[in-house]
Amino acid sequence: MNINETLVTIKKRRSIRSFKTEQIKDEDLQEILEAGMYAPTAGNQQAWHFTVIQKQELLDNLNRDAKEAAKQLDNEHLRKMVNNEKFNIFYGAPTLIIVSGKEQGMAIESDCAAANQNMLLAAEAMGLGSCWINLVLFAFDSPHGQTYRQQLGIPDGYKPFCSVGLGYKQVEPLNTPKRNQNVVNIIK
């Protein structure tokens, strides 16, 4: 039986929530960004924008403002997380890629999600840790949201939809969580 490396990578990938402080290599970052750019898009619009943040002070500010904005949520679980002073929404990842999409795009939220997933899989294939992080989006709803958009060079008419934290894994995950089996209907 042939082993398909893509399927192995998909099944092996896990959200990493403990990263080494060492920054990822520039050439690895470029490969991951390229994987994001090769994601499918509605009508081949490719109406997205990728913002890479590796500046720790900026990551700290985004963490603070996103947590503060999320404290207003009705979700008790999220409120408990963001009220924990020690909780870092990036889990210590030294690199963050924010995927923004043109608000008037055809299916831009799906397009950005596909790009995000490609980058997660590319990171795993390269031996890097990754985590899909949506809590950062609350920073753009904070009083500093417009300042962040300008500071990060997010084009006018674009909205951040998702992000991925990247870094070297502190530990290698061992367990594969059981998958739900009764989620498929096949009609022939």
C-alpha cells in the first residue's frame, strides 16, 4: 500500500500551544506564505492579504487588546480564558500571520480559511508547530483597531478573518484525538 505524504501530514497536524522562543527561518516563512497563496479562491480572485508579525512588542499589544475586547463576550469559557492574566492568545508563538480578505470578495471568508489551512499543513510538513488563532481578531474591534490596521499595512477595504501562529514545537504531540465517525452520508 502506498503511503500518501499529504494524507499523513493532514492526520498528523495538531494545534500547538507551547512554542520555543526561537524565531522561524525566513526561508521557512516564505514557503509557508507561498502555500497560503496557492489555496483555492472563489473565481480565482485571490483577494487576500497576508501580514506577518514577528515583533514581540506588537504581539504583546495585540494580545492585551484582543483579551480586553473579548472580555465583553457572552461566551463564559472565552471570558474565563481572557481574564487569566497569564494566558497568551498566541501561546508564545514567535510568528503570527494574519490573513485579511477584501470585504467585497465573492466568498472571501472561505478563501482566507483555505489559505490559513494550507499554511497550517505546510508548517506541519516542514516540522514547525502551528495554531489557528482567531482571538486576535478582537484586537481589530478594540479602540486601537484602526491603528492596528494602519500599523500592519492592511489595505483599505480588507478585513482580518483568521490567523496562524507559527514556531518551533516545545513538545511533540503524541495523541490523535478520536474522530467522530457518524458524520458522513454517502448517496449513490
